[in-house]
Amino acid sequence: MLKLVLVPATLLVVSWVGIRFGPRASGWLAGLPVMAGPILFLLALERGPAFGAASATASLPALAGTVAFNTVYSRLALAGRGPATALTGAVVVWVAIAFLVSGLPHFVPLGLAIALGALFLGPHAIPKPDVPLSVPPLTAGALAFRMIAGAALTVAVTGIAAPLGPAWSGPMTLFPVVSAILGVSSHLWQGGAVAAVLLRALIIGMVSLAAFLAAAALLLEPLGLAWGFLAAIAAALAAQAATWYAGAGRPAARSDGRSVS
């Protein structure tokens, strides 16, 4: 039930924020561990805190793959490629990076350094698109697509990740489900520029995901499942607050004084 309800509900909230405040705010909010958090919790619940901590440690450098996914998808979308081409190119790059990071030593400082480096470089690799002032609204079909795809992919990823062991369950936990669902649906219903704005903001918001994973990797075993996850959630919220204070997620102003996300 958690797999079928929690992630779709989160995607619905993220979508509502996008409708109310624009794709930049939606992408920034989606950077929270809305997918990796529940998946990691389910893995730790099923396999124990030690497995969850090892998966979180392996997940940290895999953040570079998610950043690369968002970057490649955004650049292809801005180049006028369709959702299928952009998604295929982004998935290929993600798989290549996942293979690379799966062989790295499970060392939290190393993983955190790789994650933060990718999160810093990612937004600079995506040109800031000129989004029309009138963005087509998300339809009921788009919202249904997001929630159904979120439930299906969460079940699939957790089902694949658990038997693979911590070395591969970590990267699989960070398979860019949220990026793929939000990027493709925005691309289909609102255009490539909107998808690029959303995915670029998502990279910035993923600083909170890096904080969550680092805290989970360090604290799940000594504090246990409940307190370890509470501490990781607190770290994620603190990091998210810091990015908001720095200006991420807020609508950007045009030269004519009007705002655009």
C-alpha cells in the first residue's frame, strides 16, 4: 500500500505546486527525497537498517547519474527533440554512470563529494530556456499519467533493487523515476522548455536528497530505523530550506517585471 499510495500522492502535491507556482517551484520541491526516501525506507524495513545504510552510501555517488539524466534530457528537449528521444538518451547516460559508480568504494565522504560536485555543475550545463509567459496547464490526463507511472515504477524499482544487494540497490534507488515522470509529462503537455526549467530546478533541489542520503548512511545503524530516518528527513528539510533561502524554487522575474518560473 505504501508503494501504491505514497509516491503517487507526493507526485500529486508536486504537480499542484507546479500548477500554482510554476515548473521551477515544482522541480525544486521534487528535489526532496520523494522517491528515494520511500524506496530506501521500504528496503530498510524489509532488509534491516544495515542494508538501508549500505544502500544510502551506495546511492550518494549515484546522484551524479540523476544529474546527468536531467541535464541530457533538458538539452535534448531544448534542441527540439521529442520526449522519446530525450528519454532514451538520458536513460543511456544514467545506465553508463550507474555502472561506473557501482564499482566505487562504499565511503560516505567520497560519495558525498561526487554528489555535491555533480549538483554544483549540473545547473550550469543546462541553458536557461525562455519559457512563454502563458504555459499550457496540466490536464487531468497528465496528472493521472504521473500518479499511475509513479506507482508502477516504484513497485518495479523496489522489486528489482532488493535482490541485488546494497551495491546495486543504492544506484537503483536513485533511478530517476521522478525526473522521468515529471520531465516526460511536462514535455508532452507543456513543451520542452518547461520540462528543462523543471529538471534544472530539480537538480538544485536535490541538495536535500544528498543531505538525506548522507545522514541515512551515517545514522541508520547507530540510531535505528525510526530515529535514523527522522534525522535524515531533518537534514533534508534543512538543506531544502537553505536552497530556498539562496533563491531556488522562487519564480524568476523577466525584464518586463512579470514573473515566470
